[in-house]
Amino acid sequence: MSMYIDHAATTTIRPESLAAMDDAYERFDRNASGLHEAARAAKNALEDARERAAELLDADSPHDIIFTGSGTEADNQAIIGAALAADGTTIAVSAIEHKAVLKAARSLERFGYSVETIPVSHSGVVEWSGADIEDPSQLAVVSVMVANNELGTVQPVAQIARAARSANPNVVVHVDAAQAFSSQQVTFPTTTADMISLASHKFGGPKGVGLLALRPGTQVEPILHGGGQEAGRRSGTYNVAGIVAMVVAMEAAAADRQSFVQRTSAERNSFESAVLAGFPDATATGSSAERLPHISHIHFAGVTAETLLIRLDQAGLAAAAGSACQSGAVEPSHVLKAIGMSDTETKECVRFSFGWDTPQGEGWRAARTVLDVLAEI
């Protein structure tokens, strides 16, 4: 019996989301930018989804929701778009941000912007007062994720936002909430952010769709140019079926949060307890900090992650070394380097992550498989 323990990479699409997408393809599979009746039907479905997304995020207006083609695009739109619209030229990002944020920020250096890295503790939590910014008057954008996608550590985003605004009241604060949405209440009041980005496939929607939500008055320049959709902020023909399905998944995930936390934390804790007890050289990274309930990041001292993952795959268990985007990379995970791990240690870590449809008892079964494989290596 195969076990999928890699939900942080992408989780199973929720049945209500899949049904909504199929229905939208049947009823609204026309260009929503047209003027005829079929186009108006697609446009109405799109705008209904926009209103529901705004309500879920407690945004002031549906106009503040920008639909994108992925979480990566939403992050790029946030960092690059807000920086281009701002007066300042300094972007501050945490050392453990997703590569979509880090590389977007670095891409602006060739145009005269500077990037300052916000450090994290050894437990994987951002620590920042805003006092070390070289020139606070130039601080344009600050980005800190709600929770890290590799370690699962939850970040004090409201505290970071206060620190950023104390450094410069005009700064724009962005949070990437893709990994946290299933278990955390992600809204403008809870995060106090100016921009929130999401990726549909992280909480049970289809791949290839995301969104960027803005606080009223937050300005972002477009990074995709063309037909001027999304009030000129993001061009491209609307993926109506994907957008509708994403918002249905958002609603399902929001309604399921309490149960999701209970179910996944039970499986994660059962898994971790068994693995750590059965393999004394294993440690759970970031376990001293608040973590998302569904992620377990474990360092297996003396065991190469690549070898372990191959053997686990052969045994029918799917897991990952770091983030999904990092999985084929040769260089060590920047997240693990940021918390002080050596190059050797970073290559001995595996992330296990549970999901909304993980069967009861899967954590214990997965632990038994991991321990059996470790005994053979």
C-alpha cells in the first residue's frame, strides 16, 4: 500500500474543487473579457469567485484580489510590482523565504535596488526589530512568509509588520501564506500585511492558479503586460475554471481548519514520536518553535537524504528533501543553511508532510516504513 507523505509539495485536490472546475469548464469555458452572452456568464462566475475570495481574506473590496497563474507569480507580482511602485529602493526578505520571493527580490538588484536579508534563529523563526536597516527611508518592501514550507515553523508576521512600519511607515509588507492557509486563519487583520499571496494547489485546489490580495491603496506595477486584465495589473486570458475551483478549495479548507489541525497533528506527532524513538540519531528540526501541524522535518545524522528517499520510494512511501522546487537542486537548502546547518547536515534531512485526506494511522505506518528502511541502509 503506497503512502503519500509529501502534501507540502502539493496536496490532493478536494472533490468539491474538482467538481467545481468540471462544472465551470462545462458552463463557463469562454473568454471572460468578451462582450457576448457566453463571455458575460464567464465574467459573472469570475467576479463571484473574486467576491468570495475577498470575503475569506477579509479584504476591503473584491477589487483588491488579483488572480494569477501560480503562487510563484503572485510572489513575483508582490515583490517586483510593489518595489517598482514605491519610492524606496531597499527590499528586506527573510533568509528562509521561498525562492519565488528571494529570486524576485534579487532580480531587481541589476536595476539599482538593494536586498537586505532578515536573519532567523536556529529554530527557524524570524527575529527582526527593523533597527538594522541601513537607510530606513529607502525601505520599500518587506516580505516574511506566514510559515516556512520546509520546516513548518510559524513566523511572527504581525510583529514583523510592526517592526517594518516603525522603520518606515510607508513600507509595503508582504506575506506568502501558501503553506499556512490550510491550518492558519489568514486574513488582513490577522497578518496585518499589505499583500497576501496564495497558491491553489497547497490547500486542495488545482495547480496553475494563485492570487495576490492587496490592502486598499497598495500599489503594484504589472509584471505581465498585454490585454490589461485585472484592472491593468495582470494581463492574460482568465483561467475561469481554475479560479472558481481555487476559491471553492479556499472555502473548503477554511471550513475544515479545526479538523485539519487535529487530524494532521495527530498523524505528524505519532510519526515523529515513533521515528525519534526508533532511530536515536534523528532530530526534528524546528520542534522547539510553533510549527504547522502537518509538517515534520527530520535530520537523520549519518544518512544521506537522497539514498533514504530512493529507498522509501521503493518501499512505497513518497517524501521530499526540502521544498518541491528545491528537490533536484545540487546546492544545499538555503533554509537549512540559514538556521546554521553544515553542508553535510543539510544533505541528511527529509521533509514529511501530511494532508487533508491522510488516512488515520498513516503517521504510524509511515514511521514503521522509515524505520524498516533505515535498518537496511
